[in-house]
Amino acid sequence: MQHKTETKTILQKENNFSEWYNEILKRAEILDIRYPVKGVYVWYPYGYKLRNLIYGILRSLLDKEHEEVLFPLLIPEKELMMEKEHVKGFEDEVFWVTRGGSTELDIPLALRPTSETAIYPVFKVWIRSHRDLPLRIYQIVNTFRYETKHTRPLIRLREITSFKEAHTAHASRADAEAQIKKAVALYKDFFDQLAIPYVITRRPDWDKFPGAEYSIAFDTLMPDGRTMQIATIHLLGESFARTFDIVYEDKDGAVKFVNQTCYGISERCVAAVISVHGDDHGLMLPPEVAPIQVVIVPIVFSSEGKSVEVEKACFVVYEELKKAGIRAFFDNSEERPGAKYYRWEMKGVPLRIEIGPRDLRNNRCEFVRRNDFKRMQVPLSDVVPEVERTLTGINDCIYERAKETFFANIYKNEGNNGAGKGKDKGEGAMEGLRRKGIVSLFLCESERCGKEIEERLGVNVLGEAVYEDGDEDEAEEREKSEGRCVICSKEGKRVYVARAY
């Protein structure tokens, strides 16, 4: 009865994403939003395990080539202000520490909004010779930004608790460009493992990272039709090196500036996993990042009393799974089976194993998949290999469904391959935007035209798609990537636009 009552109060995800999202964070015990500071939240233990599993994948990819470090949170005002163009992008968002106890500080200290100005003065000390290059480091830290817009847990925060920022220094621009390609490949691997579909774009010049030569971004599509930026990669060139005097002596004894890159990911990657895969029953977690991959539920009834045999069989299965390295949980609580189903479906456990007296008599158990609720009977002697196969199948199904939904909501605006007139400019894109998705259209590189399409349609220009070498489908798409700007009729490139967070 409890199961039925709670199920009735589940919010529908479709057309009600914002309420659904907040409710899922609470019911699945991801974040507690009741902390008495706007834009600051508390991780529940279950949510923090999910976060750690996701960032564990990221660390494993970064550790192949980078070294993990930890830089201070506090940045002196002088250092922060050294890169004027960079600071200009954050100046209205900086939190300042101006007092220590009752004593006014001689030099105000900023809580890092990002760490370029904290790290690069140290790069100047660390780098002396070409033998010190390339230098590749990363850290996963909290950053602070005085967000004045509507805050949203994991998406728009005043304290970003899990900001991964990588910083690299190289002997030449070519080496830095090669690192950009490596970063793109690394992030593709990361999001593929999370089963999150994405588009990769080169941001327009007016929207690049302050101080960068250019910026590349990954965006996914949220259930309400808006895109969310989930990763960024920036070629910094020599801009910060010149500001902070980061130089090295090459093989011939000449002193040169280093070329730099940086790239970051925040806990928006956790928000993407929750939002893209979840459904009306709660979370739907890819098995690789699920804190609990398998839950074992004994099916016993009050009329039969507590079945020692059933519980013993469940415990044996639990021990076998644990020994095989599978994150399992044996739910032998006093709750009725229906209430247990509801709880673990809400938490997104990929697979449930049910064992009852009838199953024991037939030396079997029953699998229930979270992604489609399909049931299958499995011999108790084959549980471990069948769990491993089933979890792989669940992950594949989750990813395929996510990709199908994602790419079904990307629309091309061919129009008349030229500019519209008056209020009709860009109107061909409206159909896709009304249907909650991403629209590709032709724009020139003019900021004026870009701003006009943003204001007219209420969208963000994500930028031109970035294609990877060797992808035949994308290469074919590239051939169709030039046309006439929808605003001014000049030569333009195909870009993505969407309503964005």
C-alpha cells in the first residue's frame, strides 16, 4: 500500500522537467537543497558516491597523461587583476575576503572563480627549460562565483564543488593545438562512458573564454529542450604566458614564451546523467556509475513467516556478486517488496534480483531490468555471468535511447540559403526551437548577426560543429557546412543555435 501511495506522487518528467529534477534530487538522495545560502547545496552520501564514481572515470582518463595537483583557494587581488581581459569575464562574479577576524586585510583575497591566475604565477617558477615541457596538471576543487541569475542545483551554482580544471604548457603552438585534440578525444571518451550524447562546437569569438584564442565546448540536450554546456576546452596560446612571464630556454639557448591550454568540467556532468537518463520512476543510472549496480530483494510473505532459506539464498548471491567486484546490496529490511521496488527504482539501481520460495524450489531467481522493467529467469548457478552480461546490455540500451532522443531533436534550417526579410529573418529555425531542440543554420562570423539571431529567437549561438578526423559521416556533413547567412546573406557557416542554460 505504501508503494502505491508514493508512486502516485511521482512527477512526470515530460513538460515538467524543473519540478521533476528538484524532486528527484531529494527523493533519490542526491542533494539536500535546504542549506541556508543561495546556490550552495549539500551532497547526500548516495549522491556523493555517484559523484565520486563519475569523477573516478574522469581521473582515470586524465591520469594517463596528467599529474593531479592542488592549488590554494585564495587568490591575491594583484594576481587576479594581472590578466585584465580574463578578469573582465568574471569581475562581477568574484567573492572577496576583505577581513581576517576583526582585522582588515592589506590585500583583498578572491575566492577562485577559476584558477588561471592562481596557477600561472607558479608555472613561471616551475618552468625553466624545454626539458620541463610539456607540463600537464589538473585539479578537482571548489570554485565560487556570485551567480545572480536563477540558481539551479548542479547546473548554476555559487559554489561549484567539483570543478575539474586541467592546465597544460607546451613549447610551441603546434604542440598546444595537438593537446586540444587530445582533450577533445578525452572528453568524448568520458561522456561516451556516461552514455551522454553531445555536440562539439567552436564557440563564436564573442563567446569564447576570456583570454583564450578560441574555445571548444561540449553541449548536451536537457529534457526541457535547452542545451547545457558540459565541458569546455580553450587554446590560450601565449596570452597568459606573456602576462605572467612564463618562459623557457629552448635547445639552442633562446628564451621563448610557452603555449598553453586549459579545459574544464563541473558537476554539470552529474546533472546530465540524472537529467538525460531519468524517467517518471526516478533515476536511471548507467551501470558503470551506479553506486549500487544490483539490489537483491527476498520475496517473503507474512503468511509464510520469515523464510530463512530465501534469505540464505539471497545472501549467497550477494556474496558471489561482491566477490566478482559488482556493487550489490541485499535489502533484507522489514519493508514490503513493493516499497523496496519503489525505493531502488527511484535511486536508479540498474538491476534487481528477486528470490522467493518458488524460485528456490526451481533453483532460479528473477532479474528485473531498471531501463525497461523486463523480467528474465536465471539459474542460481549462472547469476554472476548473467549479471555481467545484463549490466552491459542495460548500458547499451540506455545509451542508444539517449542518442536516439538527442539526434531526433536536432533540426536543419535550410530556408532559401539566404537572408530573410524584416521579422522573417531566421524564422525557418523556429519550428525546431518550438519542438525543444537544437537548430543548425547558416551565420556569418559577424557578432552583429549573431547577436541579432540570439535576440530575435531567444537562443544562444553554440557555434560551428567540430568534426573529428576519420569520421566519414561528419566529413560528408562538413561539405554541406557553407551557405548564406540568414541575417545578411554574406558567406556563412553552418552553426548550432539553441535555448541554453
